[in-house]
Amino acid sequence: MGRHQGKLSAFLCNRWLVFVAAMWVQSCAGIGYLFGSISPVIKGALGYNQRQIASLGVAKDLGDCVGFLAGALCELLPLWAALLVGALQNLVGYGWAWLIVTKRAPALPLWGMCVLIFVGTNGETYFNTAALVSCVQNFPKSRGPIVGILKGFAGLSGAILTQIYAMMNCPDRAGLIFMVAVGPSMVVIALMFIVRPVGGHRQARPTDKSSFMFIYSVCLLLASYLMGVMLLEDLVELNHTVIVLFTTVLVFLLLVPIVIPLMLTFYFDATSPIQECLLLEPQKEELNKSAENTEQNEVILSEVEDEKPKDVDFLPTVERQKRIAQLQAKLFQAAAVGAVRVKRRKGPHRGEDFTLMQALIKADFWLIFVSLLLGAGSGLTVIDNLGQMSQSLGYDDMHIFVSMISIWNFLGRIAGGYFSEIIVRDHAYPRPVAMAVAQVLMAVGHLFFAMGWPGTMYIGTLLIGLGFGAHWAIVPAAASELFGLKNFGTLYNFLTVANPAGSLVFSGLIASVIYDYQAEKQSHVQYRSTSLPGRLLSDTQLFLEEPLKYLGGKMGMEELQWRRNKSNYFHFVDFLKMGYERI
């Protein structure tokens, strides 16, 4: 009996179990990525124009990224308390919005709806912060893959929740808002006591590499499966039973990673955290000495930045590495014989633990912030306006593009974490180099959207999704490497403010203004093209029944010509009737 209890305790304290539970939390935490499907529902129910929808989008982005309180609570309180607060915020914010959209509660002014969207989406910051803080502390030597996988599942949550909603077969489109309010809160409350630091840095095993490869394989299989299912559902009218079967397989794939902690605990002879507490004192002393030597080495290596000549960075790669190796050898030798005392500047070095105020005076920190503002802000503008973009290009169903960009976002985060780790470890390049590559991909994607070529929505969502996702795998890992893990939650949540700031500039001040201007201009062209009876009819019916909608360049002109011919025909008939009555 005691043996089974020990196994169960070891299983609950296994860092891979925490990682898998964090993946499940993240798989329903990307609430903001469903705004492209929710916004048309709100727009139609409340009669908003595109500028008002953009205001809700900015409120959503602020709620998604302003997580100072979440970072503080994750440092001051147990992580389960922070997760509970986030679940309650999600339930209250989107639950109240669902009541308003379905006319079960009185309508609020625009600022009230913005508050609800902010509160509901702000719960996501608690989910993200708790998952990242616990897993980065449990896997300090694998930050790139950990951040990439966790942020990847957050990006994939849009496609996962969309598929679950398709299984529900709800005739009311407002049911998606209800599912967003209830579903993530239930999952997070069920897992909130598992997601926590468990001293995972002491649980490193030779099997970790194969475990990561298994997780990557599941991720790729999951993304491929979702992509195939979404395309099949878009192209073929499927029976509801088939959709239920597809969703069941999706849930099974999400549960598969639990195999890793089960195998490590019950089938392999791995030293559990409880057994580590029973180590002999000589073994503990050896571990302590090893840790002290490692810390001393890190201190000495941080001094290289101060001691190396300024012209070393401009030398060829081989020569630069040779000079730095010589300098490191001198510092190690001097410290070993005690000939010199390693000097320390006031304040931490890069790679050590920074507070937020110490990081704010570093140019590296602001460079990351501005890069994230430009890259993620423009990508988020596309995500928030996918519904209107697909309608303007003649697509009736925007859910397929919301799901596709969610899948590409997922793969971008997985690839960003994996390849940025290779760049750092194997090629000794700084991790932000990978972020520059991601921004080039996004620039090409924006160009495709601007051209409006056939198939633009498919190619554009691919490039924007990959580039946007890569940012959120690279930035947290780079910030933890440069500024330490002690205040990682606070630093991460400050950097995420770049997301709504970029959305405010690109979506709230640029895209929405252009959209409403073009839609109004298009409607005026249609208005002037009709006869006098047609104008009176348009004044009383067309423009009062539905908000302004832009139909795009070529598509809009074809639709406008069809409406013009149709209205001229009917108004000519009306004119003849009026003349006959006068006679």
C-alpha cells in the first residue's frame, strides 16, 4: 500500500505531469483568437459599425495582454489562486456578454461592452502566466521548447474550441460566446492544483530528449489532423455524427501526452522527488559543491562582457570565438589561484535576475518591446478582422480562416521555440535573430493581403499565422535568458503590453478608419447610381437595416453592378406604374 502511495505522490510531483496539465490549460486559454468569429455576432446583434467593433477588439487585446496583476498574484499567491481568479473573470465577462447578445440582459453602452470583453479576456493572462512560470521553472534548461509548445497550444485553442462548437451543433451563433464563457473556466478549475513548480530542475533525466520529441510528434499530428478536418468540413457537407467522431479523435490526441508522466513514474526506474529527499548527506554535499561551481562559472562568464575589447564583436566568427575563449581561460585561471578578485558592477548582468525597474533602463528590453509591438500588433490586426476580410473577398464562412490561422499560429510557436533553441545552442547566435526572420514572413503575408489575388486568404493566413506565432515563442524565452527567472512573470506581462499597443495603432487608428471610409464610399456610389425612387427606398430600408459592409475591390464592383442593374429594373417598373396611375 505504501509503495502505491509513493508512486502516486511521485506521479503528482512529476514535472512532466505539470507540463501536460499546462498544455491542457493552454489548449482552451486562447480566448482572444476567437474574436474574429465572435465579432460578427456582436456586430449584428447590437448594430455596431466597424469602428465600434475595432474598439471592442482593442479592449480584448488590452485584456489579453495587460497582465500586471496576474504577474503580481503569481509571485505573491499560490498559482492555483491566480488560476481561480482568471477562471472567474472569464466566466463573468463573457457570460454577461452572452446574456446581452441573446437579449437576456439589458444592453450596455459601448464602453460597458468594452469593460466586459476586457474582463473576460483578462482571465487568459492568469492562465498564460501560471502555465509559463511553473513550466519554465521546472524546465530551466529547455526554455525555448517549453515556451514554444505552451504558447503553441494557446494559439491552437481557437481551432480546438471551434471544432468543439461544431460538434455542439448549436443553431444560435451566440452559443459560441456561451461556450467561451463556460468551457475554459471548467477546465482551468479542474487542473488548477496540478499546475505549479515542483522542483523540476532536479528531475532531469536522459529520457527528456525523447520525451520532447514525442511531444513534438503529437503536436505535428494534432495540427495536421485539425487542418484536414477543417478543410473537409469546409468543402463537404458532413453528417453531425461524423463531426462528433472527428471531435472525439481530437480530444484523444489532446490526452495522449499523459503517457509520458505515466511511463516515467510507473514503468521506469527514475529517481522521484521523494527519493531525492532521502539522498545520503555526502551525495547532497557533492550536489551543493557542483551547484556552487556552476554559479561561480556563470559569474565569471558574465564578466567577459566587461573585460573583452570593443573591437572583438567586429572580428570574423572564428577569430571572435578564439579571443573570447582565451579571455575566459584567463579569468578562470585567475579566479582559481586567487590572483585577482572578479569585479562586479553595481546591478545584475545579462542573464541574471532583473527587477522590472532594472530591465526598463536596458536598451535590449525596449528593442524587444518595439519589435513585438510592430510584429505582433500587425498580426493581431489581421486576426481580429478576419471576419470582415473574408466577407470583403466573397467568402461566406469566416470560421475556416479563424481555424486555419489558429493552426498556423500553433505551428509557428512550435517552430519558433525549436529553431530558436538550435540557433542559440548550435550556432551561438542571439535568439532575436529568429524574430527577425518571423517578421520577414509577416511582411510577405501582408503584401499578399494588400494585392487581393486569388487564394490570398489561404496564403496570407499561413504566413501571418507562422510569423505571429513565432514571436510568442521567441520573446518570452529571450526575456528569461536576458533578465532571469525570478521576476519572469512581471517582465513577461510588461512585454505583452506591446500587443494591444500595436493593435491600437494598426487596427483602431488605421485599419478600421480605412474600412469604414471605403464602405461608406462604396455605399454612396451605389446610392447615387439609383433613380430617385430607388434613393428613397435605400434611405428607408437598405442603410437602416444593416451596418455598412465593404465588399472589396473587384468583388465589390461586381456586386455593385448587379445591384445597380437590379434596382434600375425595378425602379423603372415602379416609374411606369406611377405614370399609369396618373393617367
